[in-house]
Amino acid sequence: MNLYEISVVDGKGITHKSKIYEINVDAAFKEAFIQGKIYGAEKLDDCTVQQIQTNAGVSKDTEREYLGRIKNILDALGPNSYCAMAFDGCVGDAEENIDSDFAVSMRGRWENEREAHEKTRKSMTEKVNAQGQRIAELEAEVQKARQMEAQARKEAAEDKIALEKAKGKILPDNVAAELTIMLRKQADEAAKEALYYADRMAADVENSVPAGAANSAKRFREYRKAQVDALRLLGALGNIGGLKDDD
């Protein structure tokens, strides 16, 4: 909106000046001619217009006046017109802006929603990627645990065979039997616990429970060590007193 000064010379030669806000100079001249009729100007040249300021701020009353014109145009076009649909809600925002000194707009709200949606999308993507990486790590750990379990079974079987060969050669039968029972019980209980936590770790990975899987892996390693220690002691029985080779 531009600011113009209108000068009108009436029939007595008196100049009347006023300032108005208009869209362009043509609109300002229309207002000048209206004032010329009011003051009794004798010819068109008695009505002049001078632009004072471009893109000048206007009063709230002026904005309400032009908003009223816009509303009248939209009402005339009808609610199903393209313009009415495009301006749906905008007139109400404009009225609220004028009355409350706000600066809201349909586009501004859309931009804010779009920005919030983009932030949410990025955050969710980062979380999904992190979770996928953690699941892959846990799956690798489960695979390693299963390999350790298979190796433990193999070593336990070998130790059992070695024990059966050696226990009658090293210690009296009653002592060897008592120690064997104690160590076998410890090894079996540790093996059972290790297998339980291995299965539990696999279930936690499948159910995407990283904390549970990590804890199960820790307990599995503890019981696996206890089993290996017991089996090593069983094997050591063959060395007490100096076990001779089968040869």
C-alpha cells in the first residue's frame, strides 16, 4: 500500500489537502476526483495527486476496510469458487491478526507442521537404524555363544572319556568316585545354567530386548567358565599321583 497526498482547489481558489493510502496512483486519482466533486473543483486539473511513500504501513482501520472488500469479492464469487477455497480460513486469520497484533498465516502453520514432521521423521529413522545395528550385534553374539556351547559339549565329552580312563589308575576308587561326583555335579549344573541363558539370550534378541540379551550373555559366560573349570579339574584327577599312558 502506498501513501498519497491529494490536493483539490475548490471554486474559490482554496486548496484542500489530505493523505490517503491506496494500492496505486489510479486509485488515488479516483479518490481525488471524488473529493474534487465534494469541494466544487471546476476542472480535472484542480485535482492533483503526489506519492509520498511506497509500501507504507497503514492503520488497522484501513486494513479492515480492504479486508472487507476482499470478503465482499469472495462472497460474490461463492463458497465453491477456487478463490474462496484457496482463502478458506485466511480471512479469519487476517481479522485476528488485526485485532490482536498477531502475525499468523495458513502458510506459516503449514511450514511449522512440515518442519516438525521432518524432525520427527529424522529422529525415528535414527532410532530405527540404531536399533537395527544393536540387533545385528546381539545376533552375532548369540551365534558366537552357540559356537561356544557346541565346543563346550565337545570338550565335555572328551573330558568324560579321559576321566573314565584315568580315574581308576590314579586314586583309590572311593576317593575318585567322591571327587568325580562332586565335579560332575558342578559341571552339569553349570552346563544347564549356561544352556538356559543361551536360550534366553536368543529369545531376547528375537524380541528386541537389548538389555536382557546383554545380561543373558554375561550370565552365559559366567556359567560356561564354571563348567569348563569343573571339567578341567576332572581332567586333572588323571595327573594326581602320576597317571601313566595307556601305552
